[in-house]
Amino acid sequence: MNRRLTAAALALAAIALSGCISLFPKAEPAQLYRFEARPQPQSAPAPAGPLFGVLRLGTSFPRASGGDRILTINDRGEAAYIAGARWVSPASVLFDEQVSTAFQGAGRARLISRGEVIKADFSLKLDVQVFETLYDRGPKAAPEIVVSVRGVVTRNRDRALIGDRVFAARIRAGENRVSAIVPAYNAALTQVLGELVGWVNSVDTSDG
């Protein structure tokens, strides 16, 4: 009797599982990666003065590189994505997280998101212009990571333009492997965000 129940239970379980997604798909799952800026010690003291609020406006990001796939461009200008590798979240989301982290305790400027009940004297708009893996030496050579971000700071009181600058970095990966490409993204992002944060912190907060 017990054997018959066991056999019946196994048969029902097999039927139930047949309608579910397989736990062992035929395709290999993509390896997930995360890019991260590495804060660098300040070579010079931050400008003295009171703290000031900076309203962070929405960040624009190229559609081709803003998702979770790693964009590559070859020396003929052809675009493709690295097979079997993805960012753990869309690149645009990871970038915004890194910007927030970069400003924490890094000077006088305090980033303020929309909806926060805190006065913001200035606004910061970021436009990610380039975020890609450039195979400028052929498909087998180590690629160069290119990151370019435009920052625009305006004064909220009168909408005056305070600063408009492009921050760019080009970092060569150690070899043509994703495990070497991701650290190059980290280095490029560290350079760009480090310069961006220093620039925003040096904003002239006088009434002008």
C-alpha cells in the first residue's frame, strides 16, 4: 500500500513539475557584474565654507548603454554587447547610485533628491554622453573603457548658469576579459566622479 502511495505521489509531482519552468535551463546563465567608483584621498583640502544643498535633477543616459548589457564599439563604429555578461542592474541605475555615494561626506555640497524637504541653492543636471567598451585595436586586443559625463550647475534663485563642464576618462583594460574590463570601468568612473564632486564642491556660493 505504501509503495503504491509513493508511486502515485511521485507521478503527481512529475505532472505538476512538467508545467513549471525548468530549474536547469539549457542556456548558460549570464554572469552578473557591478561597477563601482573607488573614492580617492583628497590631495588638497576642500574649499572652506558652509554646507549648501544641490538639487539633483534626472540623469540622461545613452539608450544603447543604459540597460544591463555591456556595450562594445569596434574600430569601424559597429556596436555589439558582450555575450554571457550583464550588469547586475541597468547601468543607468548603478551610475545614479555611484553618484549619490560619491557625494556622501565629500565636501560642502549635499545632494538633495526631489521630494526632500530641504532647501537647495543649486541644481545639478548630469548627461552621460559615453559609457562604452571601445575595441580600437581589434577584437582580440584589450579594449579601452570610455566614460564621458557632462555636468551643468544652475542657481535656483534666478536660474543663472553657474558651471558647464564635461568630465571624461579613458582607461585601458588589462586584457580582453570581462574580469579585466569591469575594473577598468571602476577606474574610469572613479576618475570622472572624483573630478565631478570636486568641481561641484568648488561652486561659488556667493550671491553674485
